Amino acid sequence: MSSNKKYWKSVEELDKNSSIVEALKNNEFVEEIPTDEFLGNNDALSSSSTSRRDFLKYVGFSTAAATLAACEGPVNKSIPYVLQPEQIIPGVADYYATSVFDGFDFANLLIKTREGRPIKIDNNTIAGAKFSANARIHASILSLYDSMRLKEPKIEGKNSTWSAVDAKIKSSIADAAAKGGQVVLLTNTLASPSTEKLIAEFIGKNPNAKHVVYDAVSESEALDAFETVYGERALVDYDFSKASLIVSVGADFLRDWQGGGFDSGYAKGRIPKAGKMSRHFQLEANMTLSGAAADKRLPMSTANQKQALVHIYNIVTGSSVAVSLEDKFKAEVTKAAQQLKAAGSKGVLVSGIQDKNAQLLVLAINQVLASEAFSTSGVRQIRKGSNAKVAQLINDMKAGSVHTLMMSGVNPVYTLADSASFVEGLKKVKTSVAFSLKEDETALVSTIAAAVPHYLESWNDVSITKGTYGITQPAIRPLFTTKQFQDVLLSLNGLTGTFYDYIKANASTIIAGSSWNKVLHDGVYVGVIPAVSAGSADYSAAANALAKSKASQGLELVLYTKTGMGDGQQANNPWLQEFPDPITRVSWDNYVTVSNADAKKYELSNEIVANGGLNGSYATITTADGVKLENVPVIVQPGQAVGTIGLALGYGRKAALKEEMMVGLNAYSLYKGFNNVQSVTLAKAGGEHEFACVQGQKTLMGRGDIIKETSLEIFNTKDAKEWNEQPMVSLDHKLVEATKVDLWDSFDRSTGHHFNLSIDLNACTGCGACVIACHAENNVPVVGKSEVRRSRDMHWLRIDRYYSSESTFEGDNERKENIAGLSSSLSTFNEMEKAGDNPQVSFQPVMCQHCNHAPCETVCPVAATSHSRQGQNHMAYNRCVGTRYCANNCPYKVRRFNWFLYNKNSEFDYHMNDDLGRMVLNPDVNVRSRGVMEKCSMCIQMTQATILKAKREGRAIVDGEFQTACSNACSTGAMIFGDVNDKEAEVTKLAADERMYHLLEHVGTKPNVIYHVKVRNT
């Protein structure tokens, strides 16, 4: 029987005369689709060149492309695809291969895009792509969406047009030619064959023009030495995987020394294979990533490092130059030199001393060794700056002989130590042009601020090492009215076409045997790798000159670049500001690092206060010529050489930054003569600084089961049960292995996929690329300095850093074992909280361990956290009511509670608070709200996408396809992810390795994250 019952959807339908009801019946879409806004101009539409990267402009939403792709909801006006672009599948990521060099950092990349907007950076792993992204390059995706970017060109501080800018530059160049003034192009190192050719053509057309290369952080001394010996301005591309013995004298090659990017090769030699691994000596002043990884570290001043280098030169080459090395260092330096000589071609020496004579000795020692790690084939072309030419330019400017100055990729008003002289000279330059991504310190005082696109909006080419070639291709159309420096040069040279056309034509002369489309697809091309022919130099004279160098009067300041901030280009990037320094674990600051002995001498201190935050003294640094840096926060740094202090460059910027990012002090003001070592005095200042430090504890206090360590000798000669001891518990009054006692029944996980993440402590250098990659992939919010200080940082992945309280971690364990009685226990453990003066260092990445017997799951009253058959611990955010029982019950402390709504909240004015910044958000991962618990998901969106892709293609998944953001970002191979149900998978073999252990195994949580015992070649 049919029903006559009538249903209504709203009270409006009960009104028979309602116009709304009638309109809805006749027209489902009441609001008119605004097609005229983007299809109304036939002329413009027919002449447009729509690419796959800006399809949203014509078939997407009606508002501006930048706001559109931010995926703001609700969408008020939208239209569906009429003809869907064949390259775009909604919900499926597209990847573009590219190679990037910004004057400081470089890498071969894959850019992940979703519906036309780049959202993440991955490493390009194709053959020939050897340089991986560091933390800064991973974070550069967010700099694309920086709301403080320069959005259009400006003349005399007022918004202008590109036609006006072009006309003014051409007029100025013509005027310079008529008046005999200089035209100078001041750029960073370009490493771009096409750009360098363009500049050469420009100089050919303008005989009064010249090109000056300026690197903010100079490697000029090493370049001068290499040029003297080999006749070419380049740097050696060391391959540490070929070295069994590494001696580093002041070179932090695991960070930014000579561009960095050496960690992958280094890690290959550090994993014990067939009973062998490389040995590493480090001589340095500051505690660095390289020093932390070393088997033997000697903290010493740069003055002593110079003497040590000459001493090593004497032993390796058989010379007898007189040295004045302090006795306390002589025995260890002699041992390192003798082992280096014995290693022969398997040995290598590197140095970061900014002295041409020191760099000449590096070349001499490696030549005598015939070092395999030192090769003059495929030299690095990523630093070419000349200190002398920059100094001459400033003199010419002050003399009034520079008529037109065009600057690209540089910010000398910020980065020059004597920037006042540069500004003084700039005032005498008739026309100055700053091609800049932002209206930075230099752009503000230039005649023209020329807005350039981000590298993800640009075409370019790069030759990072000689014989290799890479293409930088845009992954999105320019968001603003920007123009590349190269396109302006094309116009000035009277050439038609775009820089894309120019690169393509120029590439045909470089990529012999390949095609443009293939190189564009792959991102890289490897041609014939030419070797540079060696010349000669007076090494003996260099050794004598270096041996006569004098020690600093007073303290020795050693300037360096931090892993997060680098040279300061991305100071407005909140991911990098909140990134904890791997050594100090401090974010949102730079600071002076002082040894414990010097801290006592100058009455400087750090303390953890009642709210758990770290506080520190202030100090004033004064250079020998009277330059002062006042109220510098102090960190008492274990391992800092006595008589030295450290300070990071890249902070203290004010121009084109959000107020929250205006942190730290500008250490470039102390970078006199481009020398990273300065003679200074230190004085305590009043007040106390509040640090944002994510780790209060410094040592393990003898808890050797957290980071298990052994020596290579014990590893090779003892049974695994001795150096990878299994925790024991009592069962029926008998000791049994903790892993064999369970509180819960185990599920059958033998079918389907079951994921494990392997972390090798030998390969992890603490670089932090995984931390930033996790931020990008999983929409991790930035909370700011004050919240970090309250221990409310939201990082899903942290890298714990531990110091030994004795000289070694084994010494800590022995001291703990020798405790006798309560009073001895209290005093000993109190002392073991303090790091040693020259401690060993270990890094341990910690994320959710995805326990098979997870204690968080049993205490959640609403079942918001649960376990999957695939081994992942899930979070149902909609179920979470924020009891935080799970965080209390987690022994690993990896859960993060959302204290605030970080999205669209003016109190947290970072990238999630503006339309442009939200474009970086990954649509596959929701943005969590206030009051819920969040944590590492083992990137379930990535594993599920891999499963679905293979299912759609009707094939089995091959080993290596499963990835997480952190394993994808790890360039050292420390993190390996995969399916342990695949018996041939690498992670399955690692899970069965005798070095494998679980974190806090005795707790019985049975994690799916596994670690490998750290082996030291002591």
C-alpha cells in the first residue's frame, strides 16, 4: 500500500508563496556561475598560454589563484571541470623533477604538487641525482607561500610596472656608457651555465660592465688555494664513502662546510660491514654535527688547529716545519697523523680554516696520500665568490665610479660586516637595482626593488659539479607580478624570447647524447666528468707561514651557520625558526656558546626555572677594533674548546619579516674580512634571557638501554648478547627475556602488510631533514617561541641528543654500576646529570613507536586511539576528547596535545594564519583542532596511496615503494621503512639483524620502530 505521507525538508516549504522554494525547483544552482570573470575576454583567452601548472586559472575557482589553491572553505563560487586536463587527476599527486641552487644550498629534487600547487619536496633518487635536500631546502616550499614576499617591482619605494623598470635600467646603462661610469652585476655564485653565458654576453655588449661574485658566507680562501694549484676557481667534491680514515681540522662537513651534502657518502662508511667501518678524528672549537659523529674529538682553538695541521703535514709528507702545538694535544694529533699516513689512499684530510696557506696544505696532504676520497674530477661549482673583488667594489662605489649596480641573490646591507660602508657607497651609485624575493635590507635602500619569482616558479639550469647538468623547472605559475633577473638580462641584451627558450637552446650544446625532454623529465644529466689538471704551489712556504700565525689575544670567536637558518635567506620561515638546533636543542634564537670553564670565569650560567623553561645570562661581545654586539644570550655548551666562543650567523633580520620572526642578533656585524674567527672580549651583561629549548636533560645518566653502544673491537670479537644485551624479567622466579613475557595475546599479523621503521644510530647525523619533511607532509603546526618554552611544541618527530657525563657513554655505564649505597647513589646520579667537558654525543630520532601492545590504546576512554593490522597506531581525531590519558601512559612521550587552535588564529601568526601560507597544506591530512591529541601516524596516507596505486595497476608492491616522510627525506640511509611481511624487503633483514633492538624493550610494548646499536671505531 502506497503512502500519502508528505515529507518536507525545511519550514520554508510550508509557505506555498515562498520565492526561494520556487527558485530551487527551477534552478539547482541559484548563484550564477561567474564565468565572465575568466572567460569574458576572448582576446586575452585566445592569446593565453595555459599550461598544466595553472589550469586552475581557467577551469578552477573564480577568485585569485593564490587564494583559490589555499582550499579555503566553504567555497562560495566554483565550477566543475568541463574538460579535465589529462595530466591532472584530482586527489592524485603529480611530481616534477628539478635541481635547485639558491647561492647557499643545492639539491636534486622532486616537487610534489596537488591540483596545481606545490606542497612538498622529496629527494630525486634517479641515477645521477647525488645531492639530497637538507632541512632548509625541505622548508623552502613554505617560503614560496610567504605573505611577506615582494609582489611587484618598486621604484623609489613606490609600486611600479616592469615596463617602467626595464626602461629605467636601459636608460641608466646608456647614461653610464655616455659618462664612462661602471656598470656592475653583483650576484651570488650562480652555477648556471645559461645565466653565466647571458652575463658574458651582457659584458660583451657593455665594455664598461663587470661581474662580481659575492658569497655571504665565504669560502674564498679555499677557492684561492684550489685556483693556485689547479687553475680553476672551484672546490673539491669529496667522497667520504671511499675513506677508511677521516681527519677533519675545523671542517663541519656534516653541516654547511663548502656547501655540505657530504653526509650520504660519510654514512656509508660509518655502518659496520664485514667487521669494518671508517674512523673519524675531529679537531674543532665549537661542538658541531661532525664533532658529534666523530670517534675521537679534540676541542681546540683555531690557533691550535693551524699548528696541528702543520704537524700533520710534517708527518704525512716527511717535512720538518717547526710548530708550537700545545703538549696536551700533541700525542693525539700525532696518532691521527700516523694513522692517516698509514691509511694512504684510503685516508682523507679536510679543513675549514679560513686561511689560504691552510687550504694549500690540505691539497698537499691529500696529493701525497693519493686519497681516493679527494678527486679533482667533477669539482664543485657552488662557491666562486672573491673577497678581494667585493672589497674593491665597495671602494669603487665610495669613490663614485660605479654608475649602475644590479644585484641578484645577495643582501649585502645585511650580510656585510661593514654594511655602513656599502650603504655609503650605494648612495653615490646613480641607479641601484636589487633583484630580490623580498623587500629586504638591500632592496629597501636601492633605487629599484625588482620582484623575482621563487625557484619553484622559475626556469633555470645548474651545474653543481663539473660535468653534470640539471634543469630547474617551475611547478606553479608565478603567484605575483615577478620577473627573473635572467629575463631582464635578455631584454638588455636585445634578445627576443624567454629565458626558457634561451636555456633550451643553450642546453643542446651541453646534453650530448640525450634530449631536452629526457633531461627535463629526469631533472639531471651526467656527461663526461672532466678532471682538473694539477699544477704546483710552494707548500713548504705555506706550512712555514701557517706555523708562524699568532694566537688570538683574548677569546677566539668562531662564527658558524646553524642547521636550521643557514645564511639567513629564509629568516621568515616559521618551520626553520621553530626547528630545534640538533646540538643545543634551542629554537627561535641564536646565542653565544661558551665552555663550562669560561662560563665560570665570566660568571655566566644556564638554569631550568620553575615552569620548566631554560634561562640564560646575557653577554656583550667586543671585537679587537671596537665593534660591539650587546645582550647576546649565553648557552653553556659541553665540548666547546676553552678560550673559544661560538655564534651563529643568519639571525637578527628585521626587513620583510613578520614580527614573530624578528629574533636573534646579526652576527654578520662581527664577520670582519670574511674571517669566521675573530679576536674578542666577553663581558657579562645584566638580565636573563628566556630560551625556547625542547630538551632539558643532557645526559642518559647511565641508561644504556635507551641508546645502546659498543666499540668496533667488541662488536667484532664478542657475542651479540654481550653488546646488545636483552632485558630480563622475573617469571615464576626465573629470569627470562622481557620480549617473551606478554600481558596481552598477540594478533595474527602474518597476512597483508605489516610496517616497520628501522633507524640506524650509526648513520643518523642529527641533520633534521626528517623533522621538516614531517612538518610538510603532515600539516604540523608552528606554535611559536612562548609555547615551545612551555614544552608545547608540536613536532611529531624529535631527534633526542645525549651527551656522556664521562668522556664516553661506556664510562657512564661503569660509573652507574659501581654505585654502592643510597648516599653514593644520590651524589653520583646528581653528577651524572651534567655533561662532560668533552663528551661523546649520540642522536636518536624518536616518534610514535606504533607499539603492537600499545599502552595508549588501553587507557583511552573513547577508543580514539586504536591499532591496525598493518602495525600502525591510529588516531580518530573526531573521537578524541582530550583526556590526555594516552600521553600519560606513553613511555616514549611522543604524543602532542593541541592546546590552541593554531589554524586561522591571529595569536599564532605563522603560515596557517593567512590564505597564502595555507596553500602548503597537504589535503590528504586533516588540520587538527584544539583539544585533540596528535602524533606520528607512520604516514598512513602515503602507505595507503602506495597500496591503492599497486592495486589499480594490478601488480605486487616492490621493496622501496613504501615510504614515510622521514624515511624519504633521510639522505644517509639511517631510516628504512617497509613491510616486514615481505621476506625479501630490506627492513625485514634489518629487523633480524643482530644489532637490532627496541626502545625500552623491557616495558613490553613491542614497537614497530626498531633501532640499531651504535658502534664506535674508537
